[in-house]
Amino acid sequence: MEDQKNLEAVMGLIMYGGNAKSDAMEAIAAAKKGEFEEADQKIADAEASLVEAHHSQTGLLTQEAQGNHMEVTLLTVHSQDHLMTAIAFTDLAKEIIDLYRFIK
């Protein structure tokens, strides 16, 4: 049962991280076309996905802090990498959008 919950949390990190990165990429594309309202909405969507990913991550961290150690697999490492990449990408997307806003 606990393994299933951990797997769901790991998959949540991957899914929400992927969604955030996709939304951030779409936000950049919208800003490039001068569609800043859409860009802002896509960034908001990306940030909402990151919040959901953090909920999954918090569950895993809480289990660890309570002494319930989980086996770290390649999938677990991949999920953390996915999340961190999505966070960095979203942060950079905001900067790129600001640059497009400044140029226009």
C-alpha cells in the first residue's frame, strides 16, 4: 500500500513537472507573438502545476522525515530531476516573457 502511494507521488512529480514545462514553453511562444495575456495565463498554469508537484514531493518528504524510508529508484531520481528542470524552465520563461514585453 505504501509503495503504491509512493509510486503515485513519484508519477505526480513527473506528470505535473511535464505539464509545467509544456505550459511555460507555450507561454514563451505566446509572448513571442505578442499575446501577453495568453503568456501570463500559461505561466499561471505552469505555476499551478508546480504547486501540485510540490504537494506530491511534500508527501514523500514527510514520509522520509517520519522514518519511513522509501527505496530510491531511477524513477524516483527521474521525477526529482523532472521537477527541478520544470521549476528552472518556468523561472527562465518568465524572464524571456519580460524581455519580449520590453521589446514590444
